[in-house]
Amino acid sequence: MTAGTLTPDLLKRLQTVDTPTVCNAIEVAQGQRGFANYTRQTLLASDPNAGALVGYARTATIAALVPSTEDPAVIRQRRMDYYRYMAESTGPSLVVIEDLDGDDAVGAYWGEINTTVHKGFGLAGVVTNGVMRDLGDLPTDFPVLAGRIGPSHAFVRVEAFDTPVTVFGMEVAPGDLIHADRHGALVIPEAVIPVLADAIERLLATEKLVLEPARSASFDFAAFEQAWAAFEATRT
């Protein structure tokens, strides 16, 4: 997938809608239900009022529960290589990190320093199953969606980068297009990107068939039956 696939107009549109809308719109574009490449557990939002995160994935894995047995020089070099990889991102990009400690994740990789550094590199935010901290000190306009909150960095270090990762069931390859907000995250299939803007508009128009009558002062069951019949005739 190349950054040119995401047009400026589509990027702008995706930033105005929430992730559930995109999830449904993907099914509209595919013409069937069953899209499943999204997170399956609750993510905590550093800023619940932040807008949608949209961008191409820069990926890595980390661990922190126990000390590494690797040579410290190797760990330091990998860390610098990781930062270079993040700094060299082009186009709209965000970070997707898998904490290999899973349910035992304890080391907060995302605090004031790392969020500020990655924002400085031009990245849009983070999706991780790992830990965040320093909630009062994180930079604005850099949302973090994390699996948990904790006070310590423990023995956290980068294990690998530019590699496939899995975050709460969502499988992500480097360069995948991600949409995320306080509801969770998903991978937008490459095949639907050219038609996704139209699918979003069709989805929203279909939803209005029920929402607009339901918001009317004259709404009753008869109006609901009529609206629902029109809705059922058009929805995926």
C-alpha cells in the first residue's frame, strides 16, 4: 500500500466520522456483513474528546515485564533504529505497537517523553494494547489509545519494528491504513479505499431514514414501521 492511495479529500472525510461509522461503511463498500479486522477489547483514550486517528501504520513490538537478556548495546542500537524508522514516516502516519506481555503488560512506553517525541516526528497518535501514563502531561493533538494505565516503565524496550503486529485481535501490517477513536481501531481494506467516501455517504443517508423520523415530535409506531421498512430495504 502506498501513501498516495489515501487522497486528501478522503483523509479529511475520515477525520470527520467515528470508527463505528467507518466499520459499517466498509461493509457497505464490500456489499456484505462480516468485516472483522478491528480491536476486540476496550481501549482507554488519553483524550476521549479527540477526533479520529487516521493514518498508515508504523509498527513495533515492545516488552517490559522482565529484564531483557540481550546485550544492552544491542537494545540501545535497536532503540535508535526504531526512532529513525518512526521519524522517516511519510504521509499521514500513526503508531501501532503490540505489547508482547499481553494481559501482564506493566511497562508504560507511552508517557510524556515518548508521546512528545513521536508527535515531533509528525505522527498522529498511537494504538497499543500496552500501558500509558503521565496523563496530565501528554501533548495535545496526539491521542493515545492504550490497553491500560499504569505508573511504571518497568523494563520496557523495543523488541522489533516494521513488523506485523496484533493489537486486541486487530492484525496490522506496516503501511496498513488505520482508523481509530475512543471506540477502538480497525484496518481499512485496501480494496475499499477508492469507494469508501461514497460508502460513508450512502451509510449516513440510510441511517437518516430512521433517525430523522425518530427525532420528530410526531414520531410514533406507525412512523417507525414506515421508516424501518425503508431502512431495511437499503441497508447492508
